[in-house]
Amino acid sequence: TAAEAAAAAAAREAKSRAEVLEMLGDLPDADIEPPKNVLFVCKLNPVTEDEDLDIIFGRFGNLLSCEVIRDPKTGDSLNYAFIEFESEEACSQAYFKMDGALIDDRRIHVDFSQSVSHLWNKRRRNEAMPNYD
């Protein structure tokens, strides 16, 4: 059908773009997928700290890391964070329960992280890349 043909064409195009990014050195591997146990949290209040999110999201399961991203020069919050859970189940539960929640008078948005930059940074430092399969 037309929908299946369009989906197949989109998949081929995405694969082609990923291979070009790999050749340019922007991706460590064209087949790499973002980890399924990391959440992206945005629309944070600038006063929200790592420890606050650690307490709030920690009730869903063990956290491996919780970091509010900050401006490297000023140290001010950029109003988003990445939260890495020990398990995918805890991550999914936090996603469904916390999207749209109110933290420090701000309604936050939670989504699964699409970033592979931390994996790329590990490769640049010649560290072992984790296997999320």
C-alpha cells in the first residue's frame, strides 16, 4: 500500500542520513540507538537542582545519574535535565507519571531521551561503550 511504501522510504532515508553522519564523525555508529532507560526532562524552573530531581524521580527506582544541564560559563540552569534509571521499567513508570507534573511551580515535560552524545563522548575518550540490547 501507499502507507507502507512511504514508511519504507522514510526508513531508508533515515538510515542513509545516519550513515552520512557516521562518515562525517557526528555519530559513533549508524545503527546506534538511544538508551531506553534515560529520560529527558524540560521546562524546569531555574531554581530546580539535581538533588530535587533525584528525590522526586528516585521514588520510581534506582537512579544511575541525575543531572540538570548548566551553562558552562555562568553555571546557570538551562532548564532541562537527563535522568538515567537502573531499569527500563522504572524509567517507563516515571515517564507516564511525571509528564506534566508540577515541580517548583513549573509544569514539566518528560520524554525518553533521543541523545547519544554521552555514548559518543565515551567513544572519544576511548572508554567502553555500553551495550543496551
